[in-house]
Amino acid sequence: MKKTILLIFFLINSIFAQNTPTGNLEGLVADASNKNSLIGVNIFILNKNSGTTSNEKGNYIFNDLPVGTYTIQFSYIGYEKVTKTDVIIRSKRTTYLNIEMLPSSVELNDVVVESGYFTEINDKPLGTANFSSEEIRRAPGSAGDVSRILFGLPSLAKVNDARNSLIVRGGSPIENSFYIDNIEIPNINHFPVEGSSDGPIGILNADFIEDVNFYSGGFSPIYGERLSSIMEISFREGSKDQFNSQLNLSMQGVGAAIEGPLSDCGSYMASGSIAYLDLILDESETGGAIPHYGDGQTKIVYNLNDNNKLTLLEVFSWDQINLDYENAVKTDLTNIYGKTDGITNVAGLNWQFLWGKKGYSNTSISHTYFGYKRNYSETKSKKHLLENNSKEYNLKLRNVNFYKMDKSNSFEFGFEGIYNFSNFDVFYNTWEDHYGNPTPQLFVENKLNTSKLAIFAQHKMQLFNQCNLEYGGRIDYFQFNDHLNFSPRLSLSYELKNGITVSGSAGIFTQEIPVNFLIQNDNFKDLKTPTSNHFILGISKMLGESTRLSLEGYYKTYQNFPINPAQPNVFIFDQSMIDGVFLNHESLVDDGEAFSRGIELMIQKKLASDFYGMASTSYSKTRYKDLNGDWHDRIYDNVFNFNIEGGYIPNDEWEFKLRWIYAGGSPYTPFDIEKSTELNRGIWDLENINGKRLPDYHSLNIRVDKRFYFSSSSLIVYLSVWNAYGRENIAFYQWDEQKNTLGYQKQWSTMPVLGLDYKF
């Protein structure tokens, strides 16, 4: 099969004759602090003898550029220079590149501030990473999945090849949230775990993404209700001058997209994709459980006038997987059989209003729907274990305002309100837990009508030249349990000479227990709100314009986490990673404690010429205290991570990339072999909770891209090989109830992926 894929890949290269068609580049340059257009910005194409300036409306244009990859630099007196790499010019298309420039924090007289490649994170909190659409698309081992590109960051633990689990600085998948254009998207993955941000496959079209900011801690109070991380995604706008279409084809599925102008005042873009894994996978390799899924996204932009813009966003996904009894008994991959169906839909409208030169506001209203259907039974006994027919609805209003008082002072403030009206219909049968103890049967038929309210504010001020202070906070109210929480935040940065910046931040972060827990028992209303305290200190240095070195240390504490007295050793927020679902609990107490501490080192080089790369390493420790007062490692505690990735782009046609990840083995609780054999069921060794570790993980992903430019279209053909040298990484150990013996689940073996992206 591998030889066939290589033959197809190079055959395509020989079929198409190459020429030198052209395309256009245009965009708008604005002040990041108030969104006002900037006039007279100098715009240069690096390594080319070409340049222009922005006009009286802040617009610029380059016509008839030869197709290929460019680096564009923007400079303006009193503003930080911006340098954008990976700007792709395609045949007979207009590439839109809108830029926001930050006013310089350094007082200079008629001097342009010398920086540019990392401007996107200059005014962001510690632990911020930024990625462009092209960086996401080309990343080896990511398959265009925005979550998977983050695995190269030192702040993320390595868990499982098969899941997009964002384990950020000792957190859990529950503790993350996502925003697209000011609209919250609770989960950006197919087959989500209810109450979590986890899932195996991303739903977003990477070509729609303009850029991504990922905050791994210390984030602004404009974001709340999360303990670990925020992913801030910006979708680009559709083509404003012509109709364009796109076809994506890979071994995973097929997708299509269209975009074009909307009269003279806006644009639209829409995409959809569907998987056909059932046509290419052998049921014997998956235990008969082959996933079916699809997704779609739409963005419509309409400019009412120069100061008012409306954006309509739609994100939809559906999932289905069916493992019947006949196939389940033939496999050692699972001890259950059943069916999962799910639908996720987020629709939202955002209104951006420019106040003038002093600021702007974003106000959005959105509706979120989650539909869960799960029905599973035990293979050995055919005992019905779980049935979930729940529907969750959220209506959210969010307002964020940005006000610039003067050069040294600016404010962010706003509010949000969420109305939750959901129907929970869940049946948990009695079963034996990991201790060998029976759990109670539980029926949940509950209609939930409740609300959350929040207000937030932050003041950014320049104390003196090169020293900046940010302080603020948010107040959250949850009607369901009458909780009122205050979360203060503070950060300070100081720019030294020679491109060195020292920063520190601290804050309190709160997050309510997911409602699918709370509705299981009326007494759970009395549980306290889980809280985390963040303390972060970092230093960064520019090693030239395109290379940045950063070192960060952090310490996080966790309080008020739920623990089941019947399972006093289990940290419930980690449970979904063990069982794949959050289970029933008859009783919970809020005495759970944990901590996470670590140090992270990263060096990143942007694509300034023909090479880019990133290397990172981290050393961390994350533990929790059980109800007996004993401390245990959390299941994501890799201790040591090392990642290196990079790419070589010799010309406009070829790209060669690789990523190598090494991570220490994750903790796990071994089975009590004697008891498990006696009961023919996996029973934990209670004297050794998370006392063993999986073998260390390492894997190499490589990718080769070939671009073809035709007279009025373009094509990318790529070959990606995951786990190129066939490392047998272990995902977890399990008790095989068919054979009544210990078994294990392997992670992905060597997997070649061939795909194409055709734009016409």
C-alpha cells in the first residue's frame, strides 16, 4: 500500500505541466487598539523589489503577483512592525491579508520599532502561542486539526494519539474552552465526551482559520469559567471579488467549500465534509466499530457602514458509531457493545461597533445545542449498562468593550449571560467499579432551567517606559446553586535591553462543576466551586527578528474538587480519560485538592527564508490528594516532554516537514491480577493507585507537500506518515473479559495519509 501511495504521489507530479500564473494580494491595515484604519503604512514584500502603502481607507493591494509563498512586512512610525510569513498567492485568486498593528509601548521620535515576526503575542499574557492557518495546515501529524498542532507546545501533556485531549499544565479536558469570533464553542471535536472538551477528531476547516491564539494560563478576565486554557480562533472573511470553490480529498474523507462576495457590502463562505472510513477500514482492525461523521461551517459578513459590521457564524457536526454484539465478542479491544449518536450545533451573530478613535465593542448572541444518544451493554453478560438521551441548550449574550483612554491606559470590560434549558434523560445500571464494589442504579429525568451571569473588567497601563501592568477581575454568578465567585487577575512585564522581556502573572480561576454531574443529586448543589490559583514567571529573548527563546515556570493549586467517598482514591475530573465517559455518583464531597508545577523552555523560528522550526521541553509534576490524605500522580503526569519540529521549503512547489515527540510514560493503576482473574473483571490494586507508568512515548511524523499552480486553479498533494518508524506506544492496559487476562491497547502504528486540496 505504501508503494502505491508513493507511486500516485509522484505520478501526479509528472502529469501536470507547470506555468507561472498570477494572483492578487490585498487587505486592510488597522490600529489594534481601536480598529481604525491606518493611512500610509509601508508594506513590503521581503526579498522582492516590491512595496506599496495603505490608502486613505487603510486598504492596500498588490496586483499580478507570481503564484507562490511570500513574506510581507508592515511598518509605521510609532507602531510595532508586523511581519507575516506563509502568505500564499494562488492562481487567479485574491489573497486577503488584514493586519492590526500595535502602538509601540516605547517612546520614540519618528522611529519604527524593530520587531515583527512575533507581534501577535507581544501584548498577550504569559503562555500564549499564535499559529496561522498555513502553520496549522502544513503541520506534520496534525491532519489540519487545530488541536493537534498544539501538541508541540511544552505546556501540553502527551496522552493518546487517538484523542485531541488538551491536557494543559496539569489540567484535564474539562478545563478548556474555545471561542470563534467572540462566540463560545464548547467543543471543537467529533464524538465529544459530555461535560468535557475532549474528542478524537476536529470539526473545524483549517482553511477558514485566519489565526489562533492559545492561552495556557494567566488569561484575561474577559474569559472565565475555565481553569486551564482558552483557544481564541479567528475565522477569515470570504472572497470579496469573485466566487471561489475548493475540494479536499484524503484517506479520511471528502470536503468542499465555497465563498464569494455578498453584494458590495460583505462576503460569505461555507464548507462541509464527510468521512468514508467505512469504505477503507477493515472491521477486524477496529473491533467492528467504524465511526461515521460529518461537519459544516458557515461565516457571513455584512458591513452596515464603516463603523458597524455583522458576522453570522454556524458550526455543525454529527457523529455516529455502532459496535454490534457479534463484532464485540470477536475483539479484545473492548468489553462493551452499543451505539453512539451525537449532534452539535452552534449558531451566533456578532455585532462589531467602532466608537471612533477611542475604542470598539463586540456584542454577540449565540445558541448552542448538544444532543447525546448513547446505549451500551456489557459484552460478557449482555447486561444493559448505560443509556443517555440528553439534550442540552444554551442561549448566550456576550459583550466585550475596548476603550483606549490615552497612550498609557486602556480598558477592557463587559458582561455575559447564559440561559441553560436542557433535558437530561440518563440511565446508569448497577455495575462493579474499579474497586470491585457495586455502584447504585441511577435514573436521571431532569429538566434544567438555570442561568449564569458575569461581569468583567481589566485595566492595562504603562507604569513607565518599557514597564506594563495589567490588573482586573470578573464576578460570576450561577443561579443553579446560588454561587457568587470573584476572580482577580494581575500581570506585569518589563522590557530590558537586548530584546529581553521579564513577565509575571497571578490569578484566581473558577469553573462550575459540569451540569451532567450536578443534576445527578439535589445535594450536589451544596458542592463548592472548583478553584485554581495560577502563579507564572517567564523570560523571553529575541534571537534575531525571526527567532524567539522563552523560559516559563508555573505553579497551580486546585481546591474544592469533587470526590466520591465510595471511590476515595479517584480524581473525578480525570475520570473521562479512564472510562471514556463520566459515570454516576451517589455521593460527592468537595474536598479534592491538587497541584501542578513545572518549567518550560521553547525556541521558535518563523519562516523567514526557507526554514522554520520549533523545539521545546518541559519538566513538570502534577498530583492530587485523595480523601485518605494520600497524594497520587494524576494520570496526565508525563514529568518530561521533548518536542522538535521543523520544515524546509526550498521553493514554491515543495515542502518537507517533520515532528518528533518524546514524553515520559503516563501513570496508571495496575490491576490486582488475583482478584481480576477470580471475578473475570478488571479490579484495581488499591495499594498502588497511579503507582505504575506506561513505557515512554515517542513518535516521528513526516510530511511532504507538492504544489501545482495552473492557469486558474491550484492543487496541493501531500503525503503524511504518522509514527514513521513504527514505535509500539501503549495507550492503556485493560482486562480482557473474553480471555480473562491482562491486555493492552496500542496507539497508532505506522499510518500513511495521502490527500489533496484543489482550489478552483
